Amino acid sequence: MGLVNAAFSPEALLKLRYGNLGICHTRYSTTGISELQNCQPFVVDTLHGKIAVAHNGELVNAQALRKKVMRHGVGLSTSSDSELITQLLALTPPMEELDAPDWVARIKNLMTETPTSYSLLVMFKDVIYAVRDPYGNRPLSIGRVVPVSKLHSSGAGDEDTEGWVVSSESCSFQSIGAKYYREVLPGEIVQISKHGVKSLSVVPRPEGDLPAFCIFEYVYFARPDSIFEGQMVYTVRQRCGRQLAIEAPTDADVVSTVPESATPAALGYAQQSGLPYIEVLCKNRYVGRTFIQPNTRLRQLGVAKKFGALTDNFAGKRVVLIDDSIVRGNTISPIIKLLKEAGATEVHIRVASPPIRYPCYMGINIPTKEELIANKPEFQDIAGYIGADSVQYLTVEGLVSAVQEGISSLQKDKMISSSNTSGGRVGHCTACLTGKYPVELEW
């Protein structure tokens, strides 16, 4: 248990040097408590041998599935919904030959049992299956390992492929010498073996349902250099900033951000508004949980131990501070106080996403409805509550427009096939913002 670089020592990694196939998982728990027994991948024995399963997401009907699996006489040893997936895949579907497991049939059976939310890696013998639920709610990308000399060139052909990798985010590929290849499509089952990558099937959604890729991946969760739906997250966040400047202009002198997640949006806001972008805060990179233990005095200092004010850049000026989201409102308030005490005459907050009003039940750990600042009485005067001169959010329509603008332009340029966006139909899950979930939730 713990951070990857602490849990896996160089000595432990040396044990893997003779293998040529494997899956691993970094857990961000939303279902099931953070205990060793819930760590992935899950490994179980089946009639045909061991399978290992890694899962990103959260099953919307986990409780009902739990009861169903138990009614089949299968005992469960963890509180994780990922174990349910593993046990469902271990079940033999009707019509399967006794001596040959039909993994496409097993995965399709899983998809009939639960509509979303999951991206999966399933390892059986010398094959890995990469699977994405029909709504494409959670991301999954394929990369190919190439010679280091061709990592940054466009000339790496199929003959240069040294191996294949799969990850929730494409940003991980470069650090292991791999290039982004493509996304696994919503509902797609991809087979990866020594023979290469092969698409086995694409399971459709119920007729009329749009894809429902999580829009919060673009807002906050993903690293800015990741690629989703043919566009880089950084570019989308810049467009959100430009749209925010159109929807929520203000009289100010400079634009800035809290380092670092909202920086692309702040740059977009500055470009659109014509205001200069400057840094107002310097992040203290030496603050961390491992070697600075908080005591009473450090807790009282709060944000002052994390950031230093770059006073010369903004003293006597009106500042527009861009944030990517405000969930509880606890973080932004002391930052505003710090800037005003350091000489800012006004601090206007502009948020590059709409207010978060609803919990997520599909893999993002958003607090309960009661904890969200947008549902509290204080939200009626949010500026006064956090100490800002004004606060405005990007609209849901503005966010969707900024996200889908890049997808539309790619379709027009024929840079991606229509199959990558489900026959030209584009859709995103905005449930945490609107309360409209892509599927009916079961309790």
C-alpha cells in the first residue's frame, strides 16, 4: 500500500524483468475501502486457468450485482465492485465450448449485466483484452513501444513496434518509450497479443443513447498532456478559459491562477480578454506529506506554507484569478486573503467549469450533495463567503461547447474516423453539474 514509488522498490521491479506480459493498477478508491484486500489486479482461478482483472470506474448497479453473484453461490471476499467484474468474467456463458473459453462472449455477458462505468484490462495466459463500457465513461488508450530514436519523430512505422501498452491516460506513454496509437472505443473489446492489436467487437448502447465520456476528466482529473477524443486536454482547458472570458468579463488589470491545474484556462482567458497573464503565487515545491509533518502552527499558517505571494507582480492591481473548479470553497478563500494582504486591490474569481451540484457514482470521488458549496445557503453570496470581489462560473453550455468544438473540427478535417465518435454522435456525462445521469441509477 502507498505511493507507487514507495510500494515498488527497484529490487521488487527487478523480479519482473523476465516477463513479457503484465497488468497493474494504481487505485483511486471510490467503491470499497482502502485496504490491501481491495488492491488490484484481482486474480481468480477459472475452469480454464487464472485470469487477472484491473478496473477503472465504478459500477452503477454494484449492489444488485452483488446479490446476483451471491445467489449463484459465489462468495465475495472484498468490498470492491472490481471483484464483481472478475467473478462475472469467470462464469461460463451458455454455448461456450468446454475446452475453449470464449472471452468475447464473457465480456459481452458482463456488458449486459452492467452498463457503466468501467474500463478494463483482462489478462488470460498470453493475451490481454482491453475493454471499455458502451458509454465510454472512463478513458482507455493504446500506445505502442518504439525505439527511443523514433519516439519524437513521425517516421515510426508498424515495423518499428516493439510492444504494446494500455493506460487510462496517454500521458504515461512517453515516459516508458511509447507513442500514442489510439483510444479504445466505447463498447469495444480489443485483443492484444504477440501478434499485435486486434479489435474483436464493439457492443452498442441502447438505441438513442449518446456516448457519456466524463466531462470532469477535461475539467480537472486528467493530466493536461493526455489525449481524449482526438484532442489534448490542455487545448480544451484553454478553450474553456476563452469561453469563460466571453461569458464572464470583468474590469481588471491582470489575469492569473492558482498553480498549476487552471493555468491553461487562465492563459485562454487572458488571450480572449486582452489582459496580461502574470504569476501571482509561487508554489512551495518542498511542502509534502512525507517530510514536513503538520503541527498546530503550520495548520494555522494554512495556505501560506504552500504558496508565496509574488507581490511585485500585482501590488496595487485588480486581479482576475482563474480556478478550474470550486468544490467546497475551503481552498480558495485563504488564497484570496493572502493576495489582498499582499497588495491586490481587488480579486475577482472566475471558475472554468460550472458549479458542481451532484455526486458522481461512476468513478470520481465527488463529496456528498450536502458538502458541495453550490448546494449551501452561502452560495447565494459566494463572493462574500470566500472574500472575493466577484465570482462567476462557466456555464454548462459553455463547457460542453468548448469540449466538443475540437471534436467537431477533427471530424470536419477527417482527421479521425466517424467510428471514433460513435458514427459522428458526440456526448458527454455532465451528471455532477446537471444531475442528468447517462443511465438509470440503482440503489
